[in-house]
Amino acid sequence: MNLPLKPDGRAAAGSPSPAPPAIFRAAPRRPPADPPASMTDAVIAWLSGAWAVFEKDARLELRSRYAINMLLMFVLASLLLVTFGIGQEPVSTRVQAALLWVVMLFSAAVGLGRAFISEEERGTVLLLRLNTRGSMVYAGKLLFNFLLVLGLNLVAIAAFLVLLGIEVRVPGLLALTVVLGGLGLSGATTLLAALIARTANRGPLLPVLLFPLLVPLLLSAVSATRHALPDGGGWPAASGELLTLTGFAGTVITAAVLLFDYVWYD
């Protein structure tokens, strides 16, 4: 814009002042933010996101059946080796419970470790990061892994009872021990699987990190399982172990939900 100038080069009086440079102009106002959602809406949205992750994993597994077939073959092969190794020798209930949980632990370490490795291999991890919060991803995969471990444990226990001829004196105690132990096992495995998904040696790294973390769970699960067998003490003797299993599962899952965003995005 050309302004009338005085002889000395200054703008004449009454002429409009020049516009300020663009960097000094006021920024356009942003549209007002949407009002925050209520607590109920936030919880429903969170549960919907977690369920979507679970549904995706369940559909993919039903198509390929990779983890299911691998876990079943591992469990059956391990139980057959244990049965042939023991033979007709009498085995104490403590050894029987320990063998059962060792088989279930190694099966979980082999099968559940691919919860996030498969996302990296398929290239879908970026889409999950863009569209879903980390806590939703953890909750959805935890639910899928827990149901997978629960089904695996039922098959392992049934085969174990048939092959070794073991009797269960307190079925309710055994069922509760399997549920609490499977919940803690799947919670810890899901968290560690996310931590090692982008590492180079992720195959052997999961068992190395998992076993020290699960020592309290294994000791309590073996002891509670022993109390459910004929020579055990039943519910009164297993109350401490059940509290330990509950506390372990609750602590691991709560800490994972609160801290998983840092693991997922960093």
C-alpha cells in the first residue's frame, strides 16, 4: 500500500498506519474445545477400545490358530515326557503340583510372548498407537491372553489327572488357584511381551525376564495346588497362598495399566 509522504520521507498526517508484520499479528482464535466427557462416557469409551483390541486378536487367532495349536502341542508333549519319566513311581503331591505349574509356565512363556511381536511383524503396531490408548491395548491383550491361559490350564489339568491318575480332593480350591495364577501369569507376560517386542533378542529374552518376576506366584500356586490334592490341608491351609496370588495379580495388573502408556509410546 503506497502512503502519501512528506518531503522528509515521513508519512503524511491523517494517512492510515501501515499494517504490522505478519509475525506480530494476532493468531486466529481456536474453536472452543469440546466439554470434557463425563466419567461414565470415559469408562465406556475405554472399555470399548479394550474390547476392540480383544476382538481383533480373537478373530486373528481363530483364523490362524497359531498360538492355540502351539500351546496345545507344547502342553501335551511336556505332559507325555513327564508321564514317561515318572513311570509307575509314586510321586508326592508337592512334586505333582510343581510339575503341573512348570508345564503351564513354560507354555505361557512360549505362546503368550507373541502378543506384541505379531503386531510388529504385521506392521499394525503403528495403527494401534495412533488410534488406541496404551492402557486399552494392554487390557484387550490381557483379556485375550488370560482366556487363552485359562483354556490351556484346563486342558493341562485334565490331561495331567488322566495320565498320572491324580485325584483332586478340593476341586473349588484347585479352580480358584488356576484362575488367580493364570491371571497373574498373563498379566506379567503381557507387560513383558510389550517391553521386548522391539528388541533384537526378543525370543530368549522373555523367559529370562519372566521367571524371576514369577517366583512368588509359582511358589504360592504350587503350594495352593498341593493343598487341593488328597494329602493337602484344604481351604484353611491355602488361605495365605490365595491372598498372595490375589495380591500379585492385582499389583502387576494395576501397575501395568497405570504405566503402560510410557511403555507403549516410548
